[in-house]
Amino acid sequence: MEQRAIVLGLMSGSSLDGLDLALARFTETREGWQYDLLGQETVAYENTLRERLASAYQAPLAEILDLDVYLGRFFGQCSLDFISRHKTKPGLIASHGHTLFHQPALGYTQQLGHPTHIAAATGLAVAADFRSMDVALGGQGAPLVPLGDRLLFPQHAVCLNLGGIANLSFEEQGKRVAWDVACCNMVFDRLAQQTGKNYDDEGKIATSGQVSATLVAGLNALSYYQLPPPKSLGREYFESHVWPLLEKSDLSVPDKMASYARHLSDQLKNILLQHGLKGSMLVTGGGAFNRHLIRMFRVELPVSVEVPEPALINQKEALIFAFLGHLRQLGRINVLSSVTGSRCDHVGGHLYFPPAC
């Protein structure tokens, strides 16, 4: 018998471009899961909020708590406005939140946008805090999207997300495996900001640059790439390891961008060749609009690079977190130990129910 549910997914990524909202209907049949994307949009962050989020990891505790509440109320109001425009009421909101700290080795991960305020603002049940249980079970708490890759996009050999951090997932020996490949848009965006732009539109700045073999070699030698998966990255690693290499280089911004693009392509190529991956690779996330990167991937990588329609590029993560929230509501496994390295597959996330007042 078919089972259907409509869920609104919320995602705020490390690229700081805005809040992604994806309204989806999920249908389970004997053949597996299907989805219909009923509506989607991105609410861009104003500069003040973007700056608060970018610097929050250094903020005093009181400011972090204030931002947590502010973002929860903001997410709630954005959800209400979205639901009103689309005239479809979901049975659940699934919120990833905005990652502030991610230190699985120390036993914690923290996302902003408090779900109680989303529930209070919307009057709807909210699924959130998807990562904490996995960290408590010894896992990386990331990435979580690969379960959605497996169940919603099985036709692709590889799924690659180019967000603030690039990550990929694929099947190996009957298990889904995944990890963070490298920092991505958080690098390109900060470099673009040095030219007065928020981001490198279509990779035009990178296209005008020249690759520095010396900088590429230095980036490729970073310790993270020597670690076996499962593994994950956070802003902390970007600030302490990646950015210092770029900052001390006397290259121009275009040359730094071109070199970092080559570095990212090198890391992807190493993974794909090492694991013998062929077939199609679905590329989503904001970096999928970077034509310089996509051209490079199509030349350098041993897979067919497929870039879908803009709606899926922008909202795939929000869509999958909606799906993970639905699985959480059903009490089904939504986190894979083969991906995160935790002790066992498990049900991740907490449910927050609004009062009947």
C-alpha cells in the first residue's frame, strides 16, 4: 500500500547564501521511494545576518544564544510565508539548522535556529538536531544526505554536492559510503569578497586566473586528505588549515581561485579513480552553477558529469532533509553508520511538537 506525506525541509548551509526551503511529497511503494518537489525557494540573507553568521564562531555565548533564537524565529516566519504562498500545509517541518560548531572528535556539533521557535511560530511539528546522536555514537555526524542519495537518486553512480563544503556519496560493496571531499564555496566566496563580490558568478573570476602548481601542491598536501573515511570538515578546519595557505600566497585572487579549483578537481579525481567509479555523477549545490568547475570536471574526471535543473541544484539538500525528517517521524533509520562511522545505523533527530494553544 502506498504511503504519502508532505514535508517542508529547511537548510542553511556554510556558504551563507540564505535559507533553502523545499516542499515535497514523498511516496513509498513496493518499488521504493519517490518524491515530487511541490515548491522551492531560497530566502537570501541580508548582509547583517550573513555577517553575524560568519563571525558567530568567535562570538560570546550570550550573542550565540541570541542568534539561535533569532534564527529560529526567522526560520519560522520564512516557513509561514512560504506555506501561505504555496497554499499547501505540510504535516512536518524538517530543519537542518545552521551549523555553528562541528567537532565530532570532541563529542559535539551545534546547529543554530532553535526548533522550538519554529514550532511555536508555525504551529507545526518540527524535526531537527539530526547530527547529535550520531556524534554521541562515535560518528562524524556528517554527511547525512547520502541516505537520501541512495533512496531518492539510485540511478546515479555518484552524488556530489558543491556547497560551502564539497561532499560525495556512492555505493561500495553493498553499502553507502560518503565523506567531505574538501572545502568548496566557503573558499571561492571569501576570495570573491576580496574583489568586492559576494561570490564568483559562474566561475568568471577563476576562469581569468592561472593555476599555480606550487599552491596546488601545498593544498593537496593538507593532512585531511591522508585520513581514511569516514571523515568530515567544518569551518574550523577551513580557518585553521585551508585559508592560511591561501592568505599567505602572493598570487592574485583569480590565480588563487583557478588553483583552488584545480585542487578540488584533483581531490575528486583521486577518489573516483581509487574506487573505480564510472557512470553518471549528479552535481548539485551552488557550485554546480560554477561553469569553470563544471568544465574542468568534465575534462578531468572519469565519470559523466550531470547538472540537473536549477530547482534541484539549489534545493537537493533541503529536499533530503525533508525526507530524513519524514523517516524520523516514522521511526525509521535515517543515519547510516557506513557513512558516518558511528557504532550502528540509527534514527537521528528530535521531534518538537507545538502546544495546542
